[in-house]
Amino acid sequence: MALTFTLDPAITPALRDGILDLWADVTNAGGAVGFVAPVTREDIRPDLVNHFVAMAEGRHRLLVGHDEAGEVAATAFFSFNKHRLRRHWLWLYTVMVHPRHQGKGYGRELMAAAADAARTFDGIDAIRLGCRGGLGLEHFYASCGYKEVGRVPGAIRVSAGDHRDDVTMLLPLV
């Protein structure tokens, strides 16, 4: 069954809690979404609040995918560039699909929905995203049409002695 996507949903307590649960579950399953396991919802809450503030200020937008039970199953945040010479592309980050839905094609659905949404934003020609090397994520994003355009070796420190590449991917929209 496919996900149902909503761009810029109303921020309700249920949505907030669903995103917190998703983010914690993805991180604790080994997902590379800004934290290192183990985490709790309370560890993540300040970052989510920052996302919501940026949304209220018009700097970020949110795409949410709900599963057939109406639960938050996937998210992606868009971040717009303030710099006048970079306003033609945006960042996509905190791209997540719940671990219980892995292997169902929901990641590809999320990436396609994100590209479709970005095409509706005025003046946006491309999407950039960063991913943590060592997990094969760049291969997944490449299969969704992204191209690797940069790599900084060892730029992400997961733990003492465990440094990963910071990989930048680009999807032209035009």
C-alpha cells in the first residue's frame, strides 16, 4: 500500500509526536538522521522544535508521508537558501522512512514526492542533500536520480575512531 503525502501539514500534537517517534525509531535502528543511537524522543525534541520554528519563519517546509493506519511513516524537510546566489536550489534533510516500512518502496515514494513538491516551489532548479558515507545511502539516492557532487572524507564523527564521509548529492529539477 502506498503512503499518502502532505506538504506543509498543520502542526498538531499528534503530528509532533509522530515525527518524534519516527525520528527516534529510525535513529535507534541505525538510521543516519543527525543522531547516534541510543536516543529518546526528548533528545530529539529540541531539533524538531528548531525545524518547526524555521517552518514558521518560512525558511523550511515539511513533507510527511502517512501509512494506511494514518501513522507518520516518512518525512523530509526542505531548507531554503538565504544567500541570493544560491536561492535556485534547496537542501533536503532529515529524510526518514520508519524501519517497519523498510523494503516496501516507501523511500523511493518519498524521494519522488519530495522532487514533485520542490518543482512547485518558485525558482527552485535543484535539490541537494547530504548523507553519511559507509552505509550505502549514496547508492540509494543515485538510484533516485541524484548524482554525487562532493565528498569530504571523514567529516562526520559517529564516535571515537569512527569517522564517515560527508557525501553531497544533487538532483537537477529542470
